[in-house]
Amino acid sequence: MKHFSKKICVGLSLFMFISYFGPVSNVFAEEIENNSDNFTENAEDKLFENRELNSAYADEKKIDESYETYENVDFSIWKVDDFEYEGTTLTGLSDSGRLKIRKNKNLILPNANPDGQSITKIGYMAFGAKKAKYGKGIKSVTFPNTIEIIDEDAFSFNDIKEIKIPASVRIIGKYSFYDCELSKIIFEENSILESIEKKAFKHNRLSDINIPNTLKEIGEEAFEDNPGSSGGKVILYPMDITKPVLVSSNENYIVKSGNSSEPIPNDTEWYRGSAECVRTDEGKVKRSYIVKVRISVKDGKISIVEDDGTEFIGKAYKNEKYYKGALPIFDRYRDKSIEQILNFELTNPRYGEAQNELGIDVVSGSTVSSKTIHNAIRNAIGKVPAPSVPQDDINSVRETAINEINESVEQLKSIVEELKNLVGDSKSKIQNEIGYTKDSVDNLKIELKKAENHINLCDCDKIKSDTKNEIDALKTIELINEKKKQILSEISSLKSEIEKNKIDLENAVSNLQQNFENDDLYEGEAKCPRFKYLIKLKVRVRDGKVTLVEDNGTNVKGQNLKRYNRSKSLFKLYKDKNKDQILNFELTKKSEPKNELGIDVVSGATYSSRGIHEAMRDAVGKIVEINPEIILAKEILRGYVDSIKESVLKEEGIGTDNNKVAIEAFNEHIELARNLLAKENKDITPEELDKMQKMPTFINSEGKKQKGSFAKLAKEIKADFEVLGERSYQNKDNEKFYTVVKNGEIIIKTAVRDLEQSGNRKLYLNYITETQYNSKGKSDAVSGATPKYEKQEVPLENYTLKNNNNGTYTIKIDKIPSDAVILKPIIKVELANMTSIENGDMVYIKSNDPMPEPLKEYRVNVIGGTGSGQYKKGDKVEISAIDHRFSCWDSNVKLDNKYNSSTFFIMPEYDVSIYAILNERDTKEYKDKTERTNYKNDATIINNVQNKNITSILKIGSKEMTINNNGTIKTITMDVAPYIKNDRTMLSLRYVAEALGYTVTWNKDTRTASFTDGKNICLIQIDGNEMVVNGEKFILDNKPEIVSGRIMLPIASIARALGLSEGIEAIDTNKNIMWNGEERKITISI
């Protein structure tokens, strides 16, 4: 009961505090990573939000006490005595008016005061929502035609959609209509308006306004944060286009002169459209709202696009933010035809999409909203009636379409003819397949098949006939143009496919020719028996086997030529035969038993066939037996040379002046290798074989990496690289000085590009252990500029690389191996197989001691279970619940299984608090019992936060916080100043935690902030609306939000959770949190 009573007291205290002093609040915040969805408002706009706060709540209380007096009031009628006055100035609502405004939000202002004097001014904050609660939600206001001045904050923070300003008004004061949901302002004719002061219409929904020509001054940010209708700017049109305009455009609005634009006519015909904007996260709807637009169409083209009352329900500032970001797209639709808009899709060039033909892209950062606006405009276009078109116009469009299509078909026909000629040439290349590898022939046949399919598809006369019939059947211009566009697109696509087919076919033919570049060539000749003409042949040989047989200038005529040409069909039969096979067999006739190779004389050309066979024997008889090592060496070297990326030698950070000599030497080595590969195998000398074997880097027959001369030359090419920082640690072996890891970071400077690209890794991080460091003596460790030690690679997940965009990179090390004393960042740029261009340097982990620092230990506090203690990051922490009624664990760290009474987690780099939640937690019996248990008493935080003798002072709108800790006074500057939102003061978790004597940690994986003072542990998951204090859950008034990388919370939520007392300086004493409305100051004392 004792614990329960404390809760009741705290609840009543907070209820009274929130009821009377709702705007007073606090927040505990912690620094986190920046979030692109963060929302913040200008602190200057907050300065006026809480004026006359105390008196406003006193007035509200007075109304509540007098409510019975007005039970018979007619709420539908506004009377003179419903208002308060100071002379001819209207200063606000009387008690009866404050009661009426609760039910009647349509305000009608009086023409005169009770003395009959005309009202000339609406006073300071007369009906502004922030003066008192009665002002919230005014939906309309009717002005008397005697008003001359509308003063500061007169109607700020209301729900007024449209206003009509009397002609008598001369001045509209600052903030007068701030954040009123205004979408339309009408100035009466003959207006004498002279001035619109700063921020008067800021944060509304304005697009276009017709302004009086008498207007002389527009204050700073008067129209800021409105959708606008031209690049996000409001357009101001003069009411009289024949007279000059006295104000000029700025960054928030555009003033159109009378000679260039006209105001929007009142009789403009609008077409309205809408579309649903849906944002999803992993398949679940995250945010949804309806975009509403209206358009005006003139001569078939859009002349105006405006917002038509898009609404954002609840706390939808993210939707509104993205939507407003997309509004500049409105202006891009002007002067575009209805047909154009219906026939294109928005594109996003940032993701590599080609720009559409209208040049209308999504607005960067508001892609989904841009596409929804596009769909809403299309929806509106669908309601535009189709204009009647004369038949002659339709026939003209039809004829034009057919002509354009026929012209495109003729171009297609020309391309097809080129393809046919290429097919014929390609087929002739493989009529005799001797000498061509099977793969290359098969590849050419595939491309030929594609080409023949394309040729069959392209019956151009049929295409013309079919498309004409389709066009003739269509009855409207829109359908004709749509069909024309479709057909032209299909023809264009077919052209592209054929052009690609041509290129692929040419490449396939080219590859056939390249297959013989490295073959050995032998010539042979023999006389044809009986006819005595000399047969000459060229025979290509690769790896001891025939690859191609060709005629080499045989001079023969008449009937002998016919017989010889017929016998040339033998050429392809010798393919893949070796020297011994050809020398050791005789041609046979069909009537004779077949020889072992199955090669017979050609019928009708017996003597020519035998002559060819003897010429083949003469050629292959000249083949010198090739050392198989030459063949193997060439194969390995050719593969290596083909893998060399010569373009790397020209890249930034590689092709430097310092590397000029080394790169020249490497290029000369490439030229030498290519010359050796081009040389015929039979001509390779033993010395050249040795060079070829020593050039590449490869895995030898023993499975070991064998480095070659290319790798040694590549080692002389150094990637641009430097470790920045003071060189303060001296190496024991070479006595040179090196830099030291600071704050877990290494900063390097390099001209090598794109180190951070994951698909093309160039940065590696190695480490050297103490044992490896000490195992080398000075003589065996130093063989160059940097000592050589055994090393291992740091796992990639243990560090991150950040591009600082100034030629430097930061290596952020999350975890250092426990026995490491030196880190060595290395840049590796792949040049060829198993060959890289490298550079690196050593960085010591500690400047005055080669031993690494021990890992820091963090506290684990298990409430209701075992496992509490000190642990290092990465340790496996096992926990177990001690009560059989265990339900689940509640923690700021990810557990292996939160529902198992015995589970574990991996220790993070911060303190951890874990609570065993029990099934009977809410029963009286359990509460009475746990009240007496040690771990429950430890969890009770009422009054534990007090008596620390710390006083902190903060002010709304100021980043300074003064802290008096037991007599020691210091002033710190916060990142984000306190501000008021939804009647709650929002403060930064980090700095308020300091004011309460707490320390804060942040878990980016679970997005959970935890803060503790050693006795109490509080957890806040920033995506929810709950706060857990020592296992007890509290519902927050407002969901946490992130501003400039800080978590912001309302102080009322923290006060409720920690049992703090609140009050007002002018009334209360000895309260933990005190509010001074006049100075807008918060004092926290504990």
C-alpha cells in the first residue's frame, strides 16, 4: 500500500501541474546519428508561443467557475458584450465570448464598442491561439469595414481557411495569421493596404494572391513556408494590372507586374483531382494521406495547378514535410498539353533513369509525393471534357501518323538489308570450318540464328499495311496519336535489337579470325599424279594438331581446276589430326577398305585428292616437335597478360609523377610478353622459355603462389597514401617514428578514388601482435623502409571507412584484437591476377607502450535474476530469472530469446539493465510481496533522484544551461535549445540527464536510450511512446522526436516517471521543477 500511495500522490501532482502548466515540460536526450526525417522549427518562431501564459490559465479557470451563469446563452449569435475593448481597439473575448467560442468557431467581430465608437484596431494577440485555449480552432472570421490595423499575433494558430480583408485595413501586423491553415486571401476592392509585417502569413497553404497596388512594404518571411505555385514560392498578382506595383519579389514570393501576368479570374473553371500517397516500410503502410489538386485548362494546355486542400491528420509532419518539398513540381506542368501529361511517367535521374521527353523529374527528396501529385493531376485531367474535333482535323492527323510510321519502316528496311548482307558474308566464313574452334563457330551460328529471326520478323510491306489498317479504324485524335506512339516505339525497339545483332555478329566473325593469330604456319607442296600441276598448301598447327588447311596459290586451269576444287573438301577432314596420323595413313577409295582415319579420296577427283594428301605430308613433315613446357608457359603467360588492367596505371593516385619510371618499366614488360606470345613455338629459345615462365604470378603444381617478374615491377609502383597525424612513437627495429591511433580512428590521405565502394574493395587493415612484434630482431625485421612482421587481417566488421570528401578517409575502429600492438592500413588496387599496386604504413595502438589498452568493462544490472557484473565488449553474458513466475525480459539490449528464463546476449559498449517481468506483476499479493524483496526495493525510484544538491537553469529558445553542483557553477552550450511543442516544453535528453546527475548511453541497433544515476535505470525506445523505469512502464505524453541529432522529450513525462514535484516560482516553493512564465525559465533542483 505504501508503494501504491506514492503512485497516487505522484499522479495527482502531475495532473495538477499538467492541467495548469501544460506548456512546462522537460526532456532527457542523447546524441544519436543524424536522421534525414528529423523535424525542427525556427527557434525564433517559438519566442511568442507562450506569452501571457499564467493569466490565460487563470481566465480559463474563471470561465469554468462561472459556467452555470451562461447555460441559457445563444451560442449562434455574437454580441457586443462578447468582446473586450480598450477604446476603439478590440482586445479579445469577454467571459461570455470565451464560453461561446467553445461551440461557435465562426467569429463575427463587432463594428463598434459599447460606447458606439467604431472599431479601428484588433489588438495584440486578441484571438491568437497561444493566448488561451479558447482561441484554438477559430474556423472563420468576419471583419467590420472600419478596421485599420490588425495587430501582432491577432489570429495566430487557428484553423481559418479563408479570409476577406476589408478595404479599410492599412497594416497587417507580424505573426497576425501565423499557422492558420490559410489557403485563400481576398482583399476588397479599393483597398488602402500599405504594410504586411514579418511572418504575418508564414506557415499556411497559400499559392496565389491578388494584392492591392497600394502595398508598399512586405516584411521578412511574411509568406515563408507556404506551398506556393512557382518553385515553392507564393505568386502575388496586382489587383489592378494597369497600375504599377510598389513591392518586389524575394526568396519567399514572386511579384508579377501588370505587363507580364494577370490575376486569376474569379470565374476560372477548375477541375479537381486526388490520389492517395502511401508510404510503406517492409510491406506495412507507414504513412498515408490524400493529395488534392485543382487545375485550369486553356486551349488544351494546363494553365494553373494548385493545391486543393490536402490535409494531414494527426501528427503527420513528415507527410506534410515531404509534400511541401514536392510542391515546386506544380509549376512544371504549366503549358503542357493534356495529352503530353497522360502519356509520360515521372523519372528519377538520381537512380539512373533516363529523363522523360517533357523534362519533368521527381523533386529530389520527395519522390513518392511527386509521383502522387502526378497521379492526382492525371485524375483531374480525366474530368476535363474532350473538345469536339472536326473530321478534317482527324483525317489530317491520321495521314500524318501513317506517313511518320512509313518513314520509320523504310529506315528499318534499310537496316534489315545491311543485316542480310552481313549474314551472307558470315555464312561464307564457316563453309569450311577447318581451323575454327568449336566454341567460336557455335557462337557465330547463334548470332546468325538471331539475325535470320529478325529478318523474318521484318516484312516491311506487311508492317505498313497492318499499321495503316489499325490507324484507319481509330476515330479520335487521341487514340490515333497514342497508337502512332506505340507503333513507333515498337519499330524503334526492333531497330535497336537489329543494330545490336549486327554488332554481335561482326564480333563473332572477328573472333573467328583471331583464333589463328598464335598458330604455327607450315607450307607444303606436291605434284598431282598424272596431271602434273603443282599443289601448294598452307597448314596451321596449334599444340601439334592441324587447325586450318588453305590453298597457297595452286596454279591450275580448265578441267583440272574443277577436279581440284572438288577435292578441296578434304581440307576440313585433316582438322585436329597430328603429324604422325597424317604421315602414317594412305587415302583409300570407297571400294577399298577404309583407313583408320576414315579419309577417302573425293569421287571424281582421285588424283587431285592424292596430290593434296602428299602436299599435307610435306607440310606436316616440317613440324618440329615442340617442348610441352613452351605450350604450358604460353598458356599461363597469355592468361596473365589478358588479366592486366592497363587503365589502372592511368588512374588518380597511381599514374603519378613519382611512379612514371616504374610504370614505363611495367609497360615495357607487357610489350616483351606480347612479343614472346606472338613468336612461333618452334622458334622459342630456352632463354625465352625461361623468361616466359618467370613473368606471371600463378599457383604452381604444388599449390603454392609463385610470384613473377610482373609482380616485382608492380611492387615498385606505389599507390598515393599517407597516414595523417603526429609521428610520436619510435619503432624499436628501424628507429623511425610512426603515428598512433587516437579516439579509435586512423585518418589517411590518398588520391586513389572510391576506397569505400564495397564491390571493388581497395582498403585493408592488418594488425601485428605483441609476440610477432617482439619475435623479430633488428637485423631480420628491417629489409626496407618499413619493418617486415607477420601480420593478420582485421575482420571487416570490426571497422568502418568514411569518405571525408576532401581527399581524406577516416578508419573508425570498433574492435581491436586483444593482442594487437600495431595496425597497418594498406591500399591495394588490383592490377592483374594475384598482383596489386599497394602502399601502407604502421600505426601504433598506444604511444608510450606497445601493449594494447585493455578493453573497457561495462556494468550489467540484472533485476530479478542472476548475471549482474562487469563485462567487456563482445563477452557472452548469461542471465537467469530467479522467480518461477517469469514471463519475459525487458532490456535495452538484444537478447538471444527474451521469453526464455535462461538466455544470453553479447555485451555491447555501454551499461546494460535487464528486468525479469513476472506474470503476477499487477496483483496486490505480488506487490505486497515484492515490496519486501531486495531487488524490488532497489527498483523503487520515488525520491531516490532527490538530495543530490544539483540545481540547473534553462530558458526556452536559449542553448545555454547553468549547472550548480554542490557549489561548483558551470555553463554549458547545448546543441538544441529548449522549445515548446503541443503545449509541452521539449528538452535534450543528454543535458537534462546531466542536470539530474544521470549518465546516458545509446544503442543504435535497438534505437534505445538508457540513463542511470547508479540506483535507478531508465530506458526509452525512441520509436515508441513508453518509458521503462526500473521495470515499471510509463506512457509518454508525446512521442520522442529527433532534432539536430538529439532525442527530445517532454519534461512532464520524465517528472511523472521519476516522481519529481513541479510548480510555478511565483506561487510554489521547494519543488524539483519550477517554471517562470515571465522569464520563460525552467529551474531543476534535486
